[in-house]
Amino acid sequence: MSELVSVSPVEERAPFSVEKNLAYYFKTARRNLFNSPVDSVLTIILLVALAVCLPKAVDWLYFSAVFIGENRNACHPDAACWIPIINFVDYYIYGPYPIDERWRVDSAFALGVLAFPMLMSKKVPQKLLMAYVLLLPAVIWFLIKGGVGFTDISTTALGGVTLTYFLGIIAMCLSLPVAILLALGRKSRLPIIRWVCILYIELVRAVPVLTFLFMASLMLQLFLPGGVTVDVLFRILFVLIFVSAAYKAEIIRGAIQAVPVGQVEASYAMGCGYWKTMAYVVMPQALRNSVPALITNFIGLFKETTLVMILGLLELMGVVRATFENVEWVGMHTEGMLVVSFFFFIICFSIAQYGALLERRIKSTKH
């Protein structure tokens, strides 16, 4: 019997690898692009379209484009004119923010950018990461808006990328905790809490976001006592946070219902109360299962910040449109829209890639 059982340690199997030579890439391209006659025809059509359009697009955007000049006379009619973009780049980033206070905006940008490597790193403790994300909105508010040792900056001085970043980061960070509370409230056994949450979620989902923004900026002041005012930026933030939270709450509620009931009952049997069960058993699984839908909601929320332009606040889209409505540059709006599109693509693509990273990590932890 001892001869049949080996007592020597088992050697680790070498990871599977494929030699990626020219033949490998040729085979991959053939499998993905020319797998069938229809695929082959579509691939050829797309390659021809790219060969025809791409050189012209690159020439229009860069090689024949005009980057330096004083006025419209320096622009070429058959190429992009980046003169207004370059001349007003500070205005696009900071808006009318005071020049001597722009270090506060730069500090707020740095804190927001720092959150990405912290979120992607496995070495950062979870408690430290959660504390950083929860405190980030308050720190950004005091840096950009002012208060508690900082000079108060008027709402009219916020614009461009600064305003878009300000609204997007704060709304994304604070809407998730509110959504978790709404989801738990909708599943509460207390009828009053449950029906209040149901009524709120269904009402918010049935009314356009723009309606709430108009009510917050124009009608709310009519119902406040005389002499009491609420900053318009705070009102808009309130709308973005609590409207987005209603949609996230339904995502999280669906993920909570997907957690096996046996795990909840086992947690109660071990002596854990409601809040411990939710914190350590239900919510970790629910949040992992809802990552794709939550990332989509975050991307939509960030793009919805452009709606504040209708209320008179000039975020990035607003300042770009204001520039090209100038008599000197009227009618040359294509370059501005390309800049706005590129900015939102970079931000939304980064959020999507972080979501994909989370999904890969979650998949690697499943047995």
C-alpha cells in the first residue's frame, strides 16, 4: 500500500502559456475577423472605410489644423481651428474662479485623482478606503466652495471642469450610502418606513431629473420663510444625490434579494442581529453582485451634471457653448463639442475600467 501512495511533495504546475508569435496573431485575426463570409465582408468594408476616412480626420484634426492665432482670420476653412480652445483653456478648467484661489481647485483635483490608485490597490485597508471616500465630498466642498477657514466662493464663480468635477464627485460618493439606506428601508418590516421608501423611490423614478432641478432652483425658494435662502449649488447637489440614490436603491434591493435566505437565517441562528447580518453577510455579497449596474449608474450620473447648464450654471458644456456663441467664433462649435466629448469619454471610460477591474477581482475570489 505504501508503494502506491507517494509521500513526496507535489510540484506546482507551471502556468499555461501560449507562444504569441506571428502565426498566433494571424490565427487570432482570422478567427475573429474572417470566421465566415459575412464577417469577412464586414471586416473589409470597415477597413476600407477606415483607410478612406481616418487620414482625412487626422489631417483635419491635427496636420492642417490651426493652433496659434489672435482671431478668426487665422483659421483655415477646411481644417480644425483650436485657437479659441487654447486661448480660453484656463476658463474651461476653472471658469470664473478667482485666480489667486485656484490652488484650492488644484488640491481638490489631486485628492479626487488620488482616489483612483487607492481604489485599485489591494494594499490599502478597506476601512481607510471607506473613510477616504466618505470624507472626500466634505473636503472638496470646503476646498472649492469655502467655509471653515477658507474664503467663501460664490456659486457664480464655479464653472467649467471645476463645476463638473465638483458635482460629479460629491454626488457619486454620497448617493451610494443613501441608496443603501433606501434599499434596506424598502425591505424593512416596519410598514411606515417601508411605505415611505417605496413612495419616495417610485415618485423619483416617475419624474424627470430636469423637473426636480427646476423645482430645486426656482420653486423651493417660494416655500421657504422670508430671509431664508439655500445656496443654489447645494440644492442642485441635493437633487443629484437623492434622485440618483433612488435608482441605485432598486439595483441594491435586487442584489439583496439574490442573497440566499439560508445565509441570513444561519446568521440569525448564530446570534447576529439585523445590522450585523446586513453589514457582514448580506451587503458585501449584494454590492459585489451589483457592481456592473452601479458602475453604469455612476457613469449616467456624471453625464447628468451637464443639465445644470439649463439652470444658468456654466459647467464644461456651458462654458464651451458660451465661447462659441461669441461673435468672433460663432458657428465654429465642432471643436468645442469634440473637447467636451473627449473629456467625458476619458472620465466615463476610467470609471468603466475600474468597474471591470472590480469584476475581475470578484471573479477571482469565487471558488
